[in-house]
Amino acid sequence: MNHTFGKTAARFFFIISIFLVFSGYSRHAAAHTARHEPTSADLIVYGGTPAGVIAAVAAARMGHSVIIVEPQVRIGGMTSGGLIRTDVGDEETIGGLSKEFFNRNLAYYVKQYGEGSKQVEKSYQGYFTEPHVAEQIFNEMVKEQANITVLTRHRLVDVAIQQQKIASIAIERVASGEQQTLSGKMFIDASYEGDLMAAAGVPYRVGRESQWEYNESFAGVNYGPKEIRGMGDHKLQAYNIRGTLTRREDIRVLFPKPDHYTPERFEAMKQKILQEGYTKLEELMPHLIGAEMPNGKHDNNDGDLPGVNFAYPEANWEERQQIYAMHRDHWLSLFYMLQNDPELPEAFRADARKWGLPSDEYPENNHITPQLYVREARRMVGKYVLTQNDIRTHRYKETTICVGSYNMDCHVVDYLMTAKGIVPEGGFIEPCDAYEIPYEIIVPHSNENLLVIGGFSATHVAYGSARMEPVFMMLGHAGGLAAHLALQSGSAVQDVAVKQLQSLLTQQGAILKAPYLPDVAIHFTPAEPKVGEEVTFTVEEKDVRAPLKKIWWSLDGTGEINATDKMVKHTFTSAKVNEITLLVEDENGLRSPFIKAEVPVGESAIRDVNVEAEDGEITGEWIRSRSPNYDFRLLYIDGDTKKGGKKTRFVPDLPKTGRYMVSVAYSPGENRATNVPVTIQHSDGTSNVTLDQSTASTLFVYKPLGEFRFEEGESGWVEISNAGTTGQVVVDAVKWIWLGDE
């Protein structure tokens, strides 16, 4: 049975519309491997990404023949294609062949420039490297194995399936369209797009799950009308050109004017330059200076193009080239505008022209990376689906093959029209502790000789953390060794002895265990208490390796600490759905993340009302930042400037008239103001409270401000201002906690 990588009617109409705009695009010529190379191997790896290269090396070192098939001219994916400032997370979690790659980068700079050189310093222990150096290291690792063949500029055409296995794949040369068939005993899909698994009939999904599908608080739509928040859809976080820049005059190439120049997309940026009187590019993009890599290279992560990538995962090759061209021209338009727009001050344009493309990078593509930053595409629905809960709370796995540690990171997904105008939607960066990744996320349900290490099995939220290049390489290491074990035993990938795989990984330096934190849950009885009925709460120890020494409960939702015992009793005096929060610490000082549970009391569906800063009525220019706690996506800081000119009003839509406790969330800090004015508009008038944001009076997120009566609907509000303050003012969220009728 064959599954063809073909077109659909929807893709046809998409390509027609794109072609009208980008009909001038032409592919760049590239080198390819001679036709005398072998056409069969023990293992076929589709996708010369970091995951694919490491998988091939791992299997080859165990004695197997391997063929890597890569559509691009170079191997290394994003690591050799522009992502030179590696998203590391916790360095202690990176091991095995992934760590070997970064160690080789460091050794290169030490050998070339000396131990105390600036290049070694800027390499950050090998995690930051120039694209051509990363490509060189990957090529060296491959060439050391005589049993690896690399076919660049070849892409998938067809897959042949026989009895639950892939028998062969058909590929074609990009330059000529000449086809050939590759036979293999084992296959690995290491592509960012998941092309091989899709063509092989493996279940997958594209887009965002809803909040309710896997009980993920960050899933689905996260901004816009309340009616759509939490809903799933087909959308993806934005792609971009992860460009490499330089200010070195000896290698600098000025940005060319793209064929399709679109400066109007950056009108707001241009107006900001004019209004603020900027004379240097770094004033507009201060991150460029901090992103300096070895030899004067800079990692640029600007130029996201939300929405344009929605068709990309299912698009055919020609359509994908057009989508790449749109992103390339969008990115070039940004920098060409900054260097040449006549409406910008000459001083600013002259400074911007100090920046350019490095002539020693991507010579085959006019010094612009040919690799589109595909942050996510197809994601397999495999034997296990990694979710937000695996990253946040259920962090330990018996079948662990590597450890992830980077934030859950999603760029803007789309722009929506709201009452505030067009706003970005979908982006978040949420902290996490290191977590273990199970073998089952790279294993399909039934395909017996296929592993998926690019579009591995994870939700949109979880993929946002695990998609980082060090983890891709660690999954590749595990995938290559799993393929070895399956080949050695003649078993299906579903039946690989995971203990044996873990032993091999450990012998080769892999890190399999996440740093320990107590894992607990909240148990309560009765499950549906009545008003006035006593409820017993108990700490359920799921993975506790040392005695718990400290326990804190917030039972009323205000943020106050209500109890400190392992088992506590509490009586609820009003009917509503109550949110309980627990925090524990063991005798070694290791503390759990916030653990939450909902307790429905009585028959009422009333819930407390929370309004985040993102939904507030914001006056003045605040600095958009991220909350360090586990509850909120965004917060705003006044930056200790323009005192009296900034305020944020939080307006709730309250379900019922009655008494509410008002609690405010903020992240404390020594640089925060001690005299933040808070105004509360309620049914009985206006009250003023002063908030000290320099310290925290509780371990929990909220601080209660007082009890007030509010009318149903949107008549009341809470306003936080920076008037008369000394130090930074932060606005995060305000909660109205239902206490009962009058």
C-alpha cells in the first residue's frame, strides 16, 4: 500500500494565491550526492536536522548502515541554519551525544583561537556557535562513521507500507526531479514537518488543543473575546527567518532590497523611531547587542509572520518554497527599511547600515539562511502524549530517555480584532522545572519500524518546551539507540526493552533523571460537599523521597495561608466552585510547584472572577514582561518612569450582587515601590489602599486587600497607578472572591 505526499484542493487554491505574489521566486542551485551511493541501509533517517544527524551517528556507532535524506543543501537544521544562540534551559540536563556536539563546538574555538580568546568566551561553553561551524561539526561527526551516507537536496515523494512496516521510501532530487527508492529495515522521521510519519499513515495533529482536552491551562486561544478563550484550532505559532547578522566591516554585506518589499508592515516601528528620537539601531533592538556570538555574529530572532504558516505543514514542496520566500522577503523588508527609508533620520539609517549579512555564512543562498524556522508543524499522536501536566507536575517517568528544562515557549499565533483594536494572540513563555521525557513520545501506535523524533507526540503547549535543539538531539540519541536495539532483536519499536535502552544511554553520558522536587496532589472528601459541611483535605504523596517538613494551604482563594498541616478540615459558607492551592517543602528544602484543585460546594456554578493585566484598561506606556510565578502569562512594569502617567484599571464581569474579597497579584522585588496606590470602586463608594510591592506577605500569588460589596455586572473596578511612587510598579492580576449574599 502506498501513501503519496500529494496535493489537496485547499493547497491548490493556496498556491495559486501565493504564486500571484511570488511568481518571481527561483530555487537556489545546490550540491547533491552522486548516484552511485547505496539505495538500502539498516536505518533510513529522513531529515538531516540536529535530531536526525545525532540519531544517525548513534546508530552508526553501534555498527549499522545509515542513510540520511535531507531536502536542504546542508545538514544541521536550525542549529546550522541560524539558531546560533542555543535555547539551553538547565545545562545540567544536557548529556550524551547532544553534549558531545556542544563540547566539539567549544573545542573548535579553543583550538582555533586559544583558551582565553574572545571567541571562546562568546561561545558560552560551546552552546553559541557560528552556523558554518555548527555545520562543520555535524559533518565531522557524520564523516567519522564510514557507514553513513548523506543525500542532501533530496526530498520525500512516496512511502511503501507492508504489514505494519515501512518497506521503502521514494525520494527525488530537488534539482532534476530524478527519483530513486531507498529500502530500509528501520526508519526515523527527524524532520521538523513530520513528512515521513504523515505519509506512512501515522496519526497526527496540526494546531492547538483546547484547554479541556488534556486539562492544560495554557492551551487553546489565550486572548480575545471570552467566548473563544481556551478553544482549540488549526493554528500554529509564527515562523520566521532566524537571521545571522554582523557589524564586522570586513565581512558585512548590506541587506538587499527584496523582490517584494513591504515596509508598510513596519509602520508602527518607524513611528516609534521618530517619536522617541532614536539615532541607533540598538535603541530599537537592544537585544542585538546582547546576542553577540563568536567572531562578531549576532543571532536575530525578529521578523515573525503570524498566520502565513498555517498551511505549511500540509503544503507540498512548491508551496513551502513560496511560504519560505514570503518570510525571507518580510525579514529583508524590515532591515532594508531601517537602513534606507527616507522618512527615518539619516543618523539612524547610517547606524543601521553598520549592520549586515555575514559574507562567510550561507554562500549558497546570498548569505541568508535557507532554513525556515519551523517552530512546530505536524505532531504525532503516539503511544504517549506529552502535556503541560507532564512538564509542570508529573515530571518523573519510568521510561525516561532524556530531560527537558526550557520554558514552555510559544510565539504569537495570530492577530485578532478586539475592542482594543488588532492585538497579538497565542504567545506565552511559562517557566518550568526540569522534567523527564518518556520513550513512548517517539513511538507510534502501530508502525513497527518507525520512530518519530522531529514531530514527536506532544500537545501544542508541551511541544513549545521540548522543541529546543538540545532536546531534539537527545531524542535523536535515544532514537538511534532504540533503532539499534530493534534491529538487534528483530523486534518492533513498540517492544524495545526500555531498561536496556536506558542502560545504553547512561553508558554514553545521557542524563535521564530530572532534579527532584516533591510531587504531591490534593485529596479531599466528600467530593461534592454541601454548604456548611466539613471538608477534609489531605496531602497525597505521589513521589516524595524525603519527609515533608513544611505544608501551606490556601483554602479560601485569597492568597492567605489558612493551614499548615498534612490533613486539615475546612467548612465553606457559600455555594460556589472553590479553588484550593497547596505548597509543600521537604526536609531538604526542596519545594513543590503550586498544586491546585477545584472543590464544588453546593449546586451553584459561581466561580471567583480573575482579571489579568492583559485584559485591563491600560493607560500609559508600560513594559510588557513575564510573571515569575506559575499562574499568569503577562505582567506590566512601569519601569520607574513617568510617575503619575500610568495606570491600569481592572473591570470584572461579576456573576452576582454580594460580598467579595478583592485580592491582587504581583511579583515582589527589592526595586518595587512600597507605596503603590490602589483605588477600589464598589457599591458603597470608593476606597483607597496602599500596597507595598517590595515584599510578599504570603508564599502564594495573591494578597487580599479587603472585603467589599459589588453589584452584578461591570459596575465596579480596581485601579492600580504609579502616581507618587518611588520604585517600580507592577500590575499582574486582580481577583474577586465570592463571599456570599448580603
